[in-house]
Amino acid sequence: MLEINGLKVAVAGKVILEDINLVINDGEAHVLFGPNGSGKSTLLGAISGFARYQILDGEIIFKDVDITHKPVHERALLGIGLMFQRPPTIKGLPMEDMIRICGQGREVPKELPERLNFAKFMHREVNHGFSGGELKRSELLQLMAQDPDLVLLDEPESGVDVENIALIGESINQLLDRDGLNDNALCPRRKRELRRKSGLVITHTGHILNYVNPDVGHVLFDGRLSCMGNPRELFGCIQKIGYGECVRCSQTCS
């Protein structure tokens, strides 16, 4: 689904990411851990194609297409969708119109807003005056209407209260085709075969792991992907000894 080779990215002339190599296969969900300022959002922005993220070296391959220098809208049409950590407000545009735009003429199920407890917001302007949980549900609804093949989620649990986090987690599982595929009788390979979508989830707190069970975890530290492995084991290491020691331990063991 996604292959990144030797990616080097700068913002306003400052190098943020260097030598990023990442492969996400069809049906896989990966989680990206890292401290604030480590470049996690920069990586999602570079994959999405936002102009402020200048690619200095490397390549991004999506579904066998080199998208390294393609504009944002072409990547979206190819099947890349993004949940912003801090989404913009769009005054004058009702949510119901935004959902039609995201759906590109496809019929969006009428029960979708109700499933996200969002029906009463459909006449509101996009993200205007929304709380943290409402912003996340707005973003998820737009993604569900878009129906992308690769889902990029930037800290989906941030700013979400206890009442909404379970709903957010359930919606992400549905979005990633992981809903109902947690049956332990199915082997991991068979589960991936049954899924159509792949995902990359950024988390700082790790709370989303209580609701979404990713396949692979990565640690982004000082602008580099420093280690990868079992997501829960990695997060347990981070909680116990911190990012710096976790990375040093991983590098020593390897």
C-alpha cells in the first residue's frame, strides 16, 4: 500500500525528518509513537503532500505510483485520507455539503452521522465552535465519506473526553475494516486478507491502543524512525524508561 524510501523533509528550511524508511502492506495498521516535536505530524503532512513540507530526498510510493511530488488533491483522489490533529474551521460551508464533497458523488449512508452521534451538527459550519470530541467525530465522518484506502490519523485521542474516546476507537476500527475482525480464531494473515484498508496512527499518550489493535509499532525520535516492533511492547518500554532510553536500548540490542 505505502512504501517510503530514504525520505528527507524540511519545513521553512529546517530539516525535520531524515532517512525515513517505512513499508505498510495492504490491510495493515501501524502506530507511530514519539515525543512532541519529533516530526510525527510532519511525516503525515509529507505523505499527504502539503506544500509546507519540502521533500529534499527520497520517494513516496502509494499503490505502485510515485507520489513524491504530486499535489494534495491527486493523492486524495488516489485514496489517501487524513485526520488532522487540529483541523481548520471553514466558515460558510455546512457539514452536510462537506460530506457530499468528500463522498465525490457517492451515496453516503444517512445513518453514518447518527452512528457517530453527529446528526445534529450537519447544518453547522465545518468545525466552527466544535469541542475536541466533536472535531474528531467531524474528521472521522469526512474520512468515512471519502472512503480512502490509506487512513492517516494524527493523535485521534487528543482533546477527547472519556465519554467520546470509545466511540472514536470504534469508528476508527470500522474505518480501517478492523471492526469484527478481532476474532482470535482468525490468523493475522487471514485478517489482513479480509481488510481493504491500511492505516498509520500517531499517538502521544497511547490511549488509542485500548480501542485499536495495530499490527506494527514504530518510534520516531529526533526526526528518525529509531525502532519498530510489537506496539504494546514498545509502548510499555516507553512508559517504563522514556523515549530516549527505549531507543538506546533498542539500538544496543540490535
